[in-house]
Amino acid sequence: QVQLVESGGGSVQAGGSLRLSCVASPYTYGRYCMAWFRQAPGKEREGVAAIDDDGSTSYADSVKGRFIISKDNAENTLYLQMNSLEPEDTAMYYCAARISPHMCAIQALERPNYWGQGTQVTVSS
């Protein structure tokens, strides 16, 4: 079983930056895909970015060029660097993991097996 603990959310003005972190329990068996999702009030949950066990990444069009997903295997930590934040980025952000995925592109990722509890990001104009 994978346990995920998120941190790094907060309030920032438009144009600012935040870095989210997700610490995962050690996992040494098989392939995996990790991703960030977000959900704003009154809107559907959407995928933001994903990274597979080989380091390949994918991004939603809405954040491409502004957000960077990365991971540190030695520290079992997933990151999301968010730059040039906009009010539309305001949402609860969730770390998620899919074990033994067939694919990891954020646009085609299977339903994650595990979820973090979320961290709130608020961007003011």
C-alpha cells in the first residue's frame, strides 16, 4: 500500500509561485505513475501533470510552460513547481499514484489507486 502526504499549499498573488510536495511511502516493486490533480469549487476534477517511473512527464494544456512536475526517488518525494500562477489555478491539489499503469500521460491515465488528502492553493488577482 502507498501512503501519500502533501504539503506546500498556500495563498499567493497572481504571478507568484508555489512548490507543492508529496512524500510517499517507499515503493520498490513494479512500475508506477504519479500525478497531480486539482479540483476547484463547482468544477470537475482535472489532471494537471504526471510522471512515470522513468521520469517521462506530461502536462495539461492549461499549465504547460508554467508548472513543472519532478520527483526525488531517494527521498520518495513528488514535487509540483507552479510559476506564473493565475486566479484560475485556485483549487485543492491532490497527489495521486497508479500502480502498474498501462500508460502515464495525464490525458489517458487510468484511475489512481491512491490519493493524498490534498493541499489548498489560492491565487488572488
